[in-house]
Amino acid sequence: MDEQILKPGDRDYVGALASGLEVLQAFGADHPRMTLSEVAARTDMDRAKARRFLLTLHALGFVKRTGRQFELTPRVLQLGYAYQASNQYRAVIQQYLEDITAELGESSSLAVLDGDDVVYVVRSAARHRLMAITLSVGTRLPAAYTSMGRVLLAQLPQNELETYMDRIQLERHTLSSITEKNVLREEIDKARNLGYAVLDQELDLGLRSVAVPAYSASGELLGALNISTNAARVDMDTLLNVYLPRLQIVADRIRQAAR
């Protein structure tokens, strides 16, 4: 198969499939149930088109309808399960992350890059809550403002990184957030050179994290590992001299185990 990514309008690009997936992705924590008009607005489709996709998804069992409201059904989980089942090493990673949580009392995760976001694919949550939103498998956060995101951006080929830098829109989440592209690029380059990234309260006040890349034995990038903590409880010295070495040990063990 040609590795070139298709674009809308290409002969082999199936627009109907893309639109159907767009409708599924319109639902989320902030929009668990929506009317036809709301789905059309969120997907930028006309009502007739959105209606056809919703009714088709309803017929396939991925969407249920109650009056004028539509919502996803548990059958959607089959899509995520297929992804998890096709990556057997995730069970091994889950155990390593749980060991970190048991030892340090901190949350630890594995995320992959998807577009301009990181998506959590394995997570071990500590008992204390770090952010206003609940982080779980499937959560998406902006790559520019996560330590895992910067580690993963650092692994991109130069042309892909340049494309990302051209299109990204930076925003201020906290007073510490980077809002200048040249400064973000410097941080990404630093992550590439050091082999890790640290983020200090740029996405959410009090949230501090460190991340490293995770590879398989064959050199395939599996994602990025992180440990996240509260800035008031853990200082930068502890993050770099205790948490980072622990994370690097886990990354090395994953490389040996993921074959």
C-alpha cells in the first residue's frame, strides 16, 4: 500500500465513511446527547446529511434515539476494544504504570499522537485528582500543552513537524502557557535532544508532569509515558531526579517486553 495519506477529493477517499466517523466523534463528555440540529452544527453538515448518517448509525446499533435526542450506545466500545486487542503489549504497559502509581502515589499514562492532540490509551490513576476534567483512556488533550505531546512531536519527521507548527493555534490556558511558536519549537527541540519533556502548569494550574518516549524492541514508537503530579506537592528537583529516572527504567523494560 502507498504510504501517502489520502485527502478529500482523491479518487480512493470515501467521503461517506469520513462523515460517518465525524458524526460519531461529535459526541463526547460535553455533548453526550444531541438533537439532529446540534449534530449538524457540530459537524458543519446540513440537516439532511446529518440525519442520514445518524439514522444509518442507529440502524447499525452505534447510536440510539430517544425522542429528538441521539446518543452513542455501548456498541461503540467495540471499536476501541479492537484497537486495544490488536496491541497486546498494552497489558504489560498497564502493569508497569500501576507499579509506578503504587510506588510513587502518582498517576501515570501512555498516550499516542493523533492529529494535534494526544490520546490516552493506557492509564493508571492515583487517588488524588489533578485536573478539573477526569482523565481516562480515550481522553484527548492538546499536544502542545502536555509533556507527552511534546515528546511525541519531537519524534516527528522534520517536514511533519513543520506542517504542525504552521497550522497550530496556540492559546493561553494559564499564565505559564507558551503562546509563541518559536518558544514552543525550542521546547520540542529540547525534548528531542534530552529524550524527555517537562511541563509545569501550562495546561492547568498545579499540574506538573514529565514524559519520555516508549519504543518496542524493534524500534517502533509505541507512544509517550508520563508521570503527572501536583506542583504544590512535588518540586522540580524531585520530578527530575526521582520521577524521571523511574520513568526511564519503565521505558527500558517496555522496550524489552514489547516484541
